[in-house]
Amino acid sequence: ACSVNTAERLGRNEVNIVVSVYSVVNILIYNNSYLIMLKSLIDNLGMLMLI
């Protein structure tokens, strides 16, 4: 019920903004090899924590 209320409160414009910001961040990450290395390092640490 909580998630439904949150989704209703979140309008389509907000969702679109979040999606576009996420896309821009992804583009910046993939265009910068240093950030890719950093991201993979963080992903690897996250995987280690799951084990």
C-alpha cells in the first residue's frame, strides 16, 4: 500500500526527471574509464559483502 501511495504521489514528470538524470549519470560513468573502474570496485565490494 505504501509503494502504491508513493507511486501516486510521484507524477509522470518527476519519474521522467529521475529517469533522465539516471541516464545522464550512466552516460558520464561509461564515458569515463576512471569512473568505470571505481564502479566495478564498488560492485565487487558489494558482492563480497553479500557472500
